[in-house]
Amino acid sequence: MIAVQIARLNMDVLERHRWNVTALKHADLAEGERVASWYASLYGSLGVTFRLLGQKDEASEYLERGRALAEALPDDDYGRMVRQAIASQLRLLAEDGGAAPPSEAL
């Protein structure tokens, strides 16, 4: 999932969004348990970039998808981190549109 790492490093929100879309497409191609645990984070990351691009409806849709998938993650460090990050992004979205620095990453 190198595309996820590239997206996190990219400061340009639109380019970061493109890399998040690429990561999701590659996960869809891989399918199966190998990538299943990544989907909550992938949807959450897309929710972040949609929010930063000012597309609140899309941000909400992807963050909610991520939240639903995160509920199935184990109660370990990764699962808790993903759930907390998505919850934080949903709170930002609920507040005045959720403007935040482009360096935010899920």
C-alpha cells in the first residue's frame, strides 16, 4: 500500500486525494483478507481529503463507511487508532465544516 504512504506525505490536498483514490482501487483489486483490515483507514483517508477539499457530503459518506468498517477491527493499537482518527474527523466535519491543516493524516 505504497499509495497510502505517498498520499500521507503529499502536502497538496488534491494530489493526496488522488493517491488515496489509487490506494482504494488497488485494495479493491487485491481483495480478500490480505487488505480487509485496510478498508476502514482507506475510507477514512478519503473522508479526510474530501473534507479538506470542502466536499462535506462525500467526506461524511466516506468517514461513515470507515467508521462502520472500523467497528469490526480488533481492539488493538491499530484498531483503536483508526476508530479514534475517524471519530476525530467526524467531529471536525460536524464543527464549522472541519477546516484543518493539510498535514492531517489517517
